Amino acid sequence: MTARLARLKLIVASGMRNSVIDYAAADAHGVTVCGTASSSTRPWN
């Protein structure tokens, strides 16, 4: 998919690791992949 999205520069996923992202393909196309911090409690509690 990264080849079809020529202007894609960043993928942000919930959590620190996502098994459906092809990290090698993202790296090969210069796309940065990062995740969000996860917690079992909501920040507004």
C-alpha cells in the first residue's frame, strides 16, 4: 500500500506495535511509523 500512497510520510498507530503494518515496506518508502503510549486508565479519570 505504501507504494500507492506516494505522499505518505507518517503512520501513527494506537499502541506501540501494530501487527498489520509492514514496517519493512514503510522503511523502504521513507515512511515514519510510530505509536501512541497506551494505558489501562483513561487520562481524564
